[in-house]
Amino acid sequence: MKEISLAIALAVLGFLFSTHEMILFLNGLSAIEGLAVYYVIVYSALFILSRMDLVIFGFKIKSVAQTVGLTIITFAFFITVNWTSPYIQYVTMGSVQGASNIFYQSEDGAMWYLWSLLLPTVGAEVVRILTYVVSPFLLALLGGLLVSGRIRMGGP
């Protein structure tokens, strides 16, 4: 199933792109260098996923359910490549204290916030895995199933 392949691909990207090493590397770049790296990653990931037919699975988007599915896939993708959550503040500054509320208004920031709210006693590394690996996996799987029509929204 292509849906599972997409979900796995986004989970792997989320794991790799949320490592301390990657974040600290990006933190050492200038704004222009960081933006260039970001867009190389975004373009490369979309190019590779599309070549593997894992972006919209060769389906023409014709229904609300497919549109919702594609939106969910996009949300999952941006969790993996945004790097604008309190986790970034934690890795680069050693604490989530002082993180701008804007960090919570991004895809990964909202997922970080949600997991932190639901599981307040777990450590940052657990929230990292839930945010950058589990969430994109589940969201991409759900989105892929909606796009492919394997599951439907609403009634029978």
C-alpha cells in the first residue's frame, strides 16, 4: 500500500530532521543559508515522493474527502520540515522557556503542544518522537487512505 510507504517515509524524515545534530547544524547557518537548505530539502523530498508516486498516489483530486486527505498529508509533511516548535528552542537554548507563542502556531509546534498537553510528565525526547515520527506517520496514513478512497468521510 502506497499509503503505508508514504507514512513510513514521513516518519523517517521526521526522525532524521528532528535530531539534535540536524537542528544544531541549521542553527549555525545564516538566515539565507538556512532558507536555502530548507528549500533544497522541501524540493528534494517532494520530488522523490512524487517520483515514488507517494504524494497524491496518481489520483485526480475530485472529492472533499480527497481534498481533506491531501491537506492532512501536507500537514504531516510540514511537521517534518518546519523546525518551528518549542522543541527547536529546547535543542538550541536548553529550555522551552521563553519560546514564542508563534512556535506553537506551526504544524510541528501545534503537535508538540498537543502531545505536551496530553502527556505532561514525559520527557522532551518522547514528545519529539510523538511529534516528529508518530504524528506524521498517522496523519500521512489517514490522508493517504482518504486520497485513495480506501476510507470515506461521513456516512455510508
